[in-house]
Amino acid sequence: MSSIWDIIIVGGGPGGLSAAMYGARSKLRTLLIEKAKTGGQAASTQDMENYPGFAKGTTGPALMQAFADHATSFGAEIMRNEVVSIDAAQKIVHCKDGSQYQGHTIILSPGAIPRTLGVRGEQALRGKGVSYCATCDADFFTDLDIVVLGNGDAAIEESHYLTKFANSVTIVVIHDEGVLDAAPMLQERAFKNPKINFIWNSTIQEIKGDGIVEGVVLRNIKTNETTELETNGVFIYIGTIPLTDFIKGQVNLDSRGYIITDERMETSAEGVFAAGDARVTYLRQVVTAAADGAVAAVAAEKYIIEEEGFAESVLHESRPVAVAFWTPMIPKCIEIMPVIETAIAAYGTQAKLWKLDTYRNQRVAKRYGVVEQPTVLFFHQGVVVNRLVEDEITPAAIKGILDSIL
Amino acid sequence: MFEVHKDNFDQEVLQAPGLVVVDFWGPKCEKCLALMPDFERLAEQYGDKAKFCKLDTSGNRRLAIAQKVMGLPVIAFYKGGEKIAELGPSECTALTIEAKIQEHI
């Protein structure tokens, strides 16, 4: 391991690329590791109509190339490798080829992959008419009849795209007639499209074909009746699953495997942040992933400054250090600060005062169990040797503690 | 690396002696483009033991479908005019392709 990076980003979709751009622009040594081509799922979405500023639309691959170019233009390094595990405490990522990299912080943006249905024929006929990527495979279905399973934004949007190629697109929907989960604007367009048909209250029970898709067995979930439908292709859009197996046990995940973060994108592990589709979040779009990446990078930068500042000024200081936890929002803090300053100043260069605004740096306050402000912690050789809270803070008490240390 | 298409597929792939490895790809398939450098590296490494071809499916849709390829990327292995193995969209990586090459040369 040659050197320590400021930020190591795992995953090169829009969340990771945005974090890389923000990190590099702040002059942080930023490494992004991506196992394939950058762009993530967004790079396999052809029509991109909802990224702000692109009213006439752009394409997923074009937008993602612009994201990557933007990040590297500020000096972010993009490396092709696959991260297989991380050590959240040491901030080390381990790659498939045996190499490892250490950072002051890690940003996890591993993304998600399409969920598979898990029915007979699905796995065997993948690439033989079963597809999860209209952009990749639409060409093959020119003038053919295809089936789409699902009814969310992706299913309806991609069905519309597929009608530019296919003879007909039949969307199999699990809900009652007329009910779709997709956004109203997408629904309206699908209902108006003469090439799109719907089959309601149904799901796919089996995909049939000898070497190539020939049909599907549909099951009506209300009547349990099954029917066969001839088709040349099946596109499955039933949501995604997060690619978080490699970080299990290192950061907290929810029951479905999504990474839990706070509003600063920090995970359960200090200094480890997350962005994008693999995070527990309300909306999974390019714009939200990009926003996550910005927040994560700025939070990571702050983490580095706080941790380095505290370590240098307090933990590695040979003299005793009085750390005053205060916040200008509490009048008592403003009142008592001159008292503390005078009491410490009396020791000249023998002791040192370090003021810590708890509003700006909650992390250190939390670590040392500081709940009331003002609180003064006395550090010597990296450890807390004494503490004074609120009314206990008097010139005499400060003098007593410092004298005992010295 | 041979560029194969509907007019030379028979001659360059089916009638060629020894192992022929064909990369079915398309210009809109990001995964295909990402895989291409690996495939080219393998073509250089094993070029004396097998023949490596690229097939752009965008202009050769019927040929691809006739080869039972309806999704990308696919790496197919031919010997004596027969398809003997195949790696589909969820399977093909540099590692799996190399393992298959070693299995069949």
C-alpha cells in the first residue's frame, strides 16, 4: 500500500462519479474504483428525459460520459478493479486481484442490479429472448412481439422505447385494470401508444422455449387460471436489488440489503459514507444519486478536517489540553468562555486550550459522551483525564485539574 | 481480430479449423463495450491457439438470431462448424472467457 487516499469511492455510477467530482474539486486525493465501465445502470438507459437542464432529453451513456469526464477533469482517478470486501474501521478496500487501498474515508456507491423473477426458463433463456435491458437488446426484437413484466417507471418507460422496434409490446401487470405504479405522465403515454397492450391481474409463471424464447405461461393472480402466450421476447422490470453483499457486517443494512445512512450520507461506520441506489432512500434516479454523491463527498471532507484537526491539536499534543465543547447558540457558553480562556492563559505555554463548536463537530462530542454545553475535557497524552460540566467550570476547578496534571 | 458479418460468417467461423471465439456485441450495449478491451487482450494472448472474431449484431440481426443470440453480450465458442459453448450476458467476464478458452483449446 503506497499511500493513503483522502476518499476511496466504490462504484462508478452517477452517485460515485458525482462524489469523485466534488472530492477532487476540493483538492482531495480521490480514487474511484469501478469493476466495469463507468455510468452504472444509468449508462444502460437510452432515453434520459428527467435529468434537470436537459429538457430535450439526453442519453444515459452520454450523460454518464460527461459525469466521468467532469470528475477526471478535476483530478479524480478512476481505476478499473472489483472491490470484494472492505474493512470499515481501517478504511481499507480489498480488490479481486489481491490489491488493497487505504483511505481516510470511503464512499460506497455500489448501485443495484435488476431483480430476477426466479421462474422456470428465466435463467436458461437469458440472452435468448429474456432481457433486463431494453437499450442493450431492443434491436433484436425489430418487428417481433414481446412481453414486458412490471408496471413501475422503468417498465413503462422501457416499454415505450421498445415500441420503436417491436411489432407489439404486451405489458403484464399484477394490479387491477388501469392501475400502474409508474408516474402519471408515463402512464398516459403508454395508454395512448397503439403498440402497447395490457394484461391485468397477472404475472409470469414460466418462460418457455427451446434455445430461444417461444412463449410465456401467464397466471391470473385472482382466478389462478393459467394461459399461454406466444412471444419472442420477455423484458423483466420488477425492481432492483442492491449490490451490498461485499459490505455485510461492515456497515448496517436494512432487511432488504440497502445501506442505512444519516442525512449526511454517513453509514453506521464512522468515516464510511454511501450514495446512490444502494442506499435506503425514497427515490432512485440519476439526479438523486448525484445529490447523494455531493453530500457524501462534502461530509467526507468535513470528516477528514475534523479528525485530522482534533488528532493533531489534541490527541498528539504533549502538553495538557483543555477542550472546551461549546456552541454560540447557548448564552451560558458565551458567558463562560472568557473565564476558561483567562484560566488557561495563566499557564502560558504549559497548557493549551482547544475550542470545539459542538454544532459544527458533533462527532467528537458524541465520541466523548459530551451532552451538556459548556463542558471542558482535559486531555493529556491522548486520553481524557478529567472533565468539568456547566457550573463546575470555575477558575479554581480548572487550576486544580491542571496543577494535578503538571 | 476478425470482423465477421452475415457475408463471411460461414467461411470465417463455421468453416474455420480449430477453435473460433466470437464476441457478439452492439454499439449501444455498454456492457459489451466494457468487455471489449478484455476480449482484445485475450485475443492477443491466445491468438496463436484460437481464432478470435467480433460480430457487430446491429447490422447482422438475422445472423445473430439464427445463432440463437437475442441479448448482449454473448461470447460463443465454435469448433468444426458447431457451437460448442457459450457465455451469456450474465456470465461473460474476462475470467469466465479465459477459463472457457483454456477448456477448449
